[in-house]
Amino acid sequence: PISSENIDLSYTIVSGPTYDKANDAVSYTIEVQNNGKDTLASAGTHPVNVGLAILGKDGTMDTPPASLEFQRYPLPTPLATGEKLLLPISFPVAATLGGTAQVDGVQEGVAWFSSYGQPTLRLDTFTRCGDKQASLCGSNGEVVPTAP
């Protein structure tokens, strides 16, 4: 396992969200930057992945639709100190409605990086627009653009 003091990962939204009506999914591209002391890789005994958790309505893991283990995105290549990469992420919307999608690093079988005080990236809280099934609105009440 990587020592907690060697972990420093940051995330930035590069593009998104976009909504894929056909698959009822939302997509982003995020930049992942390794500011820590160790190279991170999605391989080995304790691989490092980018995880997507869903916070409940109250912003915690204690209320629906909270899900800590919602989705994982492996790093496409090892990420050395000072390096950054673009990571496309996509996830099904239905299970997230009313909750907040949040990106966090995770060393599998060890810990979520936020448990070490590392920052997370909150994406948005999604709802159906006017309760229309094939629609998606963000927390600002505006329609999420559809994927081309």
C-alpha cells in the first residue's frame, strides 16, 4: 500500500456534463493530476483507480441514493509524480438521481483518498427535467446538453 503522506491527487473538469439519452448516461472528461510522491497505477496488488461515489440527499453516505462503491475508472497508464492525464468517465444516471456524483481516488483494498484528507471533485446533483423520463437537469435547473 502507498503511504497516505505520499498521496496527493487532484481533479479538474475539462468537459461535460453531456447526456446520452439512448443509454440514460452522463459523461465528463476530467483531468487527473498526481502531485504526490509515488507513481500511481491501476495494476498490482493494491491498484489505484478513480472512483465515483454517490452522496445521499444530505451530502453524506447515510441517506439514499448514497453509494460508495458506485463505479471505478482505471488509470489508462501509470501516473508519475507531476504528471496529469485526461480521463473520460461515464455513468448511468438513474441510480444517482437526487444524490451528488463525486470523484475520489481509491487504492483498492486499502482506502479512499478522501479518508486521508485529500480533495474530491463534486460533479453535480442530477434530476429529471419536469419529471420527463428521457431528460436530465443539473442542480442549476438547466437542461444538461445531449451528446452529439
